[in-house]
Amino acid sequence: MNNPRKQVLIVGANSYIGTRFATYSAAQFDITCICARNQNWDSVDMSGFDSVLHVAGIAHKKQTHQLKTQYFQVNRDLVETVAKKAKDDGVRQFIFISTMAVHSAKPDDFYAHSKLQAEKLLDKLREDDFQVAVVRPPMVYGPGCKGNFTKLAALIRRTLIFPKIKNARSMIYIDNLCAFLCQIIETDLGGLFHPQNKAYNCTTQMVQLIAKYQRKKIYTTRLFNWLIYLLMPFISTLEKLFASYEHPFKGDEANYHVVDYEESIRVSICTSSSNE
């Protein structure tokens, strides 16, 4: 007799990860999506769900002090409230999408600090019959994504020269992240997780691939490297582009690496270009 399909509730219906995961996993799970901010989510009976995937949050907004309260209300307080309801309703697994940025958060990084505080609150809710999975992905990229990858692709369209700097950064393609989430849902896992592509990314090499699939020529040079290294501690954009920022590999990355690196760049660029 086949096991019944798991029931998964996604909190954050309009988020990039939530939308992509709902599509990716539709053949494997029964998916329900709700929006945490635009409907009465707290009236939803969660008792019929096996897992709650919480992807609602604030990201990719300028971190001004005017938005500080909102960051903590959404990225910390809402997470705890939803998790408590899930636990009270008898859900067995709660999955929270945090961020790898918590490892190096600066004092004014409200995004990372709000996520880290949410993690600490969730840790207090863990029990044998309520598994809490905290997922800290690095930069997520893919077709239609927001954030640094999209900004970099836009920059490459407008320039002919790019610095040639050797660095190493953890990244994860959206389908690889979705495959990882499917694994932990199927196995009811709890704990702290750092999924990533099975190889680190070099920014200059990624730029060359982006240019390739944008069908344009780009030249790389070490001429400005000294200036970049000099200014990097003071300019966050340079740090995001050229600093090395990697998490150690666990050794199981190939288990959810469903799209290889170059193909992930091709799909991300070509799909985005076709929708413009």
C-alpha cells in the first residue's frame, strides 16, 4: 500500500522561494499556500498538515532605521507566532527559511539579525513531536529572482570590462534548494541546515557565463584589483561582489544537486531575457 502524499502548508504565497517550491514539489506533495500578511492566516486550521514551510519575510529592501521595526515584526515575531500555532495544531514539522548571512551580520543588518533572533525563538519550541528545521541558504538565484544576481546580470548588460578577481562564494540555484526542501520534508528532519551548490562560485567566472548567455562580449582585467581591495571594507557593494564568503561543504550536496552550475546560469539568464 502506498503512503499517502504529505500535506504541506506554505506560509508566504507570494515569495520567490514559496512560489517556486509550490511548482517544483506539486507532483510530490499536496501543497496549500497562504499569504501571511494579506489574509487571516491565523484562522487556518493547520491540523491536517504534515509540514509548514515558512518563507514569508522582508528581504531586498533598503535597511533603513525607519524599517527596522517592520523587519523584526515580520522576520522574527511573525515566525514565532506561526510556529506556535503550527505546534498547537499538531503539525509535526516546521521549516524556517533563514539566511547564511547570520554568520557575519553587521550591527546595522536588520535582515540577518531578525532572522537570527527568530532562530533562537524557534529553538525553544523544539520537541520530539515538533521538529524544527532551520535552513540557512546562501544567495539564491534563478529565473525571475530578485536581489544581487539580478543586479549583477543587469550590470553586465551595460559594461564591457569587469574585474578579474579570484574569490569563492557559496550559492544555491532555486531548483537545488527546492530539491533539498523536498528531502527534509520526506524524512521529517529537524535541525540546522546549510544547503548549497556542490561547488563554490567565483564572481568573475559567473560574470563570464552571464555574458555568454546574454550573447555579449566582456573583458576581464586585474588592473583595478588593488583599488577594489582597498575600498572593499568601506563599500558594501564591492564586498558583496568580490569578498570570499563560503560555508564548509557537508558532503551530501550532490544528493539535491538536480541542475548543474552552467545550466543554472543559462536557464536563469535566458528565461529572464525571454520574459522582458
